[in-house]
Amino acid sequence: MKKNKILVCIDFQPQSLMGLHQCYDLARFTNSEIVLLYVIESSDLFSNLFSSNIDKAKVEVENRLDKVIADECAGSELTFSKVVKSGKVSDCIIETAREVRARFIIMGKNGSTQGIKKFIGSNTTKVISESDFPVISIKGKHSIGYKNIVLTLDLSKSTREKVASAVSFAKYFGSHIHIVSVHSVGIIFQATNLYNRIKKIEKIFHANDIECTHQLYKRQKKDDYEYVLDYAHELNADLIMIMTHQEGRISDYYIGAFAHHIINESEVPVLSLTPTIPIEQETIVESLIDPFNIF
């Protein structure tokens, strides 16, 4: 049986190694091989890390990746492989993900100004914008597993992907799903379509024996993303699930402002999903996307 693949972007900095460790449970869950990717940029060839010869540089990188697999991955009982490419970081990540048909891309977001700052800022945003595959971006140190998942909901018709992913994670990891949404001041929330949608989604979780609660905020002095980030911090959440592309702009490689802020400012790992089914096929239950093939 052909293994699934999880692509982990490595730059030998602590944050990318943290992302590597945190994907082990995910790899076991999805029966995946972990593919380590390092991208050599032109700036690397003039650094102290590598020689100026591209072939020699690739050999040096491969040796370092072998050492990472030997030192960092010992005892995991997972399968690892490595890929070394040269070129523009974001393009190489997207290209490699398509080549291996990655189930997930894992990217560590370094906050440090030291070393080679590969997988931060614009690179992360560009990969998430153009990726055909879910991306988990990680910043900071986190516990292993996904016990508390924050699920952001609005009225977009792309909700089904987030709900299905949340069900998949929760069934495997024993997660508690925390639905969070922000609505306008001055309306009776119980009379809105969003409230009706949340109640339907809660029924899905309860039918699957998944713990679920919801938190509703009235939009006042903060932006919507600030409510979500504050809530995730309050819960000590393990994951935030968002949809990155606004409905109707999927092909424009566009990340909405809300998603952009969550991805770049969250200290909690963020799972960025892209709508994959035409909107006309939408139903809450029957069109559930199952990224793990467990339904």
C-alpha cells in the first residue's frame, strides 16, 4: 500500500525542528512518510554554512538532513526521506508538495533574526496562498497532540472542509472542539443564519461523540481575528483551523485579511485549508470533505 506523504520544511533552525517533532502523531494518524525538504537559495552559497559550489552544497545539506533523521527522529518508528532543491523557497515547496502529493505541508515560523530565515513571513504566506494541500504553520513551543481545537466559523459555504477536518482530528486525538464566531452588535444572534449553522454543526460533532462548545463574541472594539487569538490563548489551544481563501476568489491565490492575521500572529499552530469542492455541491453533512479517508 502506497504511503501518504507529509512534507516538512527544514532550515536547521529550532522552529523547523519543532515542526518536525510535532508532526509525528499526524504521520501515524495518516499512515504517512515524512519528507524533509531543504531549499538552497543563492544567499546560502555565500554563507558560512555551504561552499560556493552547488553540487557540493547539496551533498553537505543531504549529510545534515541524514544527521537530523538519525539524531532527531530516532525511536519514532516512522519512515523518513529527504529532498534538496535549489531555487526560490516558496516555489520549491509548492513544487515538491505536488510531486509527492503531500497530505500536509508543515512549516515552522522562526521569530529569530539569526541564521537563515527561510520559512517565515512572505514564504509562509505565499505557500499557503498557492498550495493545493493543507498547511500547518507552527510558531513557538507546543504540546504534542490536538486536545483543544479552535474552529472558526462564519457564513461562508466552505465550512464543510473545516468541519470534516475537525471531526477527523477529534475522532483520532480525542479533541474537544471549540467553535468561535464573531457577530455584529445590535442583532439577535439566535435569529441569524450563523446561529442555525452552528447548531447544525454541533449536532454533527455530538453524533460523532465529540465534545463541542461554542463561544460567540459581539463585534465591538477589536478586529475579528483578535477575538479568535485571545480565545485560543485563553484555552491554551493546540490548533486553530481556518479557511484561507475567501469564497469566490479561490483561483486568485488570495488570503483574506482575517486569515492573514491569524497565520502571522498566532502563537498556536494554524491549519490552513483551501476549499476544494464547487459551491453548488454544498451541504453541511453530505458533502463533508474527509482529508484522512476515515469516513
